[in-house]
Amino acid sequence: MLKKRCSISFLLAILVIIILACTLLPRGVPTKEDTVTINVATETPDVILPGVDPNRQPTLFDVPVVKEIELRFTDPLTQGECVTQFPFDELEEAGTRKISGGGVIDCKFEIEQCGEVCVMYHSEYFMNAGLSGIISDPSVGYPDGSLQAGLTGLFEMKQYWTDIPPETFMAYTEDNPAVFSSSDIITLFFEYKNGAVMELKNDLNTDALPWVFTLHLP
């Protein structure tokens, strides 16, 4: 489990930046409730390749091919979802089962905000994270064993506006973005089985959506 101090500092700091930036919007530029357009990825239509039987049932893979921890979280203003994976290897050292791996959070979102004028809001998340942890033996509470792990690295969140009309003032621009960063360790805990889930919540803001971590095992 993430130290409460760490989880609260991540989410609260992001919300503070968002609230501060929104207070500096020019008159007529909406906040979250007034946003009217959001970029949403559309599904690619099914394509039947020549020589392939369209009635043939696809092969389904119920388990992943690599061991990984998946992260999903929602950007507060755009409601865009960030999805990333942290693959890892399992090894044994001096009789102790350990994991080692890592991955990158690299998500960018944008949304048009219109009132008397229209501007484009951007938010970006980045973290090059290392992953390490220890797998404990099965116990009464965790018959499949348990995994205590940590993601380490510098987490950074940016927000800024572009496409700003000449008569409109915005405090945060692409050349001068609002930046929040933290190098705290994100601590995770799972029962060591495929599909185990851990959520990091903001205890001071029950409306905030949690960060959802899912353990995938082959």
C-alpha cells in the first residue's frame, strides 16, 4: 500500500495546481463543467483479410505473456484515461524471491474550452519508473503468497493552454507551464495472483478517481 503521505501528496498537489490554474482563466473561459469538446480515440473497424475464413473463431488469451503491473488513472479535467505497464522479471537471491523491472508513464491529454473565446487545455504526465519488490510465501491470509513492491523515479505533471487569442491572458502557456513533480516512492501490495488489484485513493477528496494497479501473471 502506498504510504498515505505519498498518495495524498500526489493527488492533492495535482488538484491544487488545477484549481489554481482555473482561477486564472479569463472571464468567459469555462472550467471543467463548461468544457464542450474532448478528443476520444475511435475504434478501428474490423477488417477481413483475403483468404481468412470470417467464421473462424479468434484465439483468446486469458493470461498475459509477461509478468507486469498495469496502471490506469483518469485525468481530472479532460477525463482521458492513462494506461501504462511495468513489466518485471522474477528472480531468487539467497532464498528470497524478488522482482525487478520498470516502465514509463507518458500520457498527454487536451480539451477545447470555450466561452467568450476558445482555448486549448493540455495536461501531461511522465515518469520513468524502476520497479522492485519481494514475494512472500503463502500464508493463511494470502494462500497464493503476496507481493510488496515499489515504483521509484521522478513523477511529473504539467498543465498549460495553447491557441490563446491575443486579447486573452493565460497564466500557464506551453513555454511557461505549471509543473508538479515528486520523487516519492509509490508503494504497492498485492496478493500474488493474476488479476489482483490495488487502488490508491485520496482520503481527503472522496470525489477524486483512484489510481488502479492490476497485477498480471502468465
